[in-house]
Amino acid sequence: MMIEPLDIVLYVLAFAGIVPTLIGLLTVFHWVRPQHKPADTSNRINAIRLWWFALTREELFVGLFPWLRGDEHENMEGDDK
């Protein structure tokens, strides 16, 4: 029995779809899990809002995480310059 080219394409697509599916499941898990104090433990909308800000508004987090300013190579070198 020979494997058809279409079967190979379908197997590759199915395998490639595993990573985005796992990322999506991880995202949904973090949306529905209980929040830790001091955050409101029942407010799911804030969890989704924080997720959205982290994806789309990186500049809001530079003050909290200074490593966001630099290139990864610069971050690895640190204060050794």
C-alpha cells in the first residue's frame, strides 16, 4: 500500500496544527483558572483584558519589565559591557 501525496499533506497539516491548538488551550486555561490575590478572584474579563494588553500594548509593560527595551543579545550581555 502506497501513501498518497494528499495523505502526506494532510498529515503535515495535522501535525503543524498541534502547536497552535496547544497554545490556544493554554490561553483558555489561563482565562478560566482562578486568579491569585490581590486580583479579583472571579473577574475573567480582567484576565482577558490583561492578555490582550500583553499582546498588543507592549509599551505599557516596559516600565515593569526593563528587559523589554533591549534586544535579546543586549539582555544576555547585561552589565558586562
